[in-house]
Amino acid sequence: MNTFRIAYIVCSSAAAICALAAAVYWYLSSRPTPTLCEVPGASISDVPELYTLNVQVDVYAVRDALIETSTLNKKAAIWSAVAALFGAAAAILGIM
């Protein structure tokens, strides 16, 4: 086998592995799991501070889940870019 054929196989394999890693990160980013608080047992008219605190905690949990999702999306985009570069290299090597 010549050098171009081996490089083509290596680049194609690397592109497939990078694309799979990107797919895993995008799958994980599509499944955020914010931890939500339990609804207080008291009425909102009895203890309004408890409800306000509960809503604030829920908002922070959702914010943290969104930060995690955006981090995973960023990693997936980087893996996709690397996969595209390996794919382009494989295409160039394929015509040589």
C-alpha cells in the first residue's frame, strides 16, 4: 500500500471517531437534568418568602443546566470541526 492510501484510511477513521464523539456530546447536551425543588407544603399566602426562595433555587438550577448544556454543545462543535478537517483531508488524499 502506498503512503497516500494509508493516510486516507487514517484520516477517514479519525473523521469517523471525531464525528462519533461530537454525536455523543450533542446527545448529552439534549438531555439536561436540572434539579428542581419540592413544592412547599404551606400556602403562598401563608409564607410568601418560602415560595420566592423556592423559585429562585429553581431558576439557579435551570441556569446551571443551561451552562452545562452550552459547554457540551461547544465541545460537540469542536469535535465536529475536527471531523470536518479530517474528512477534507481524506477527500484530498482520496483523489491523489
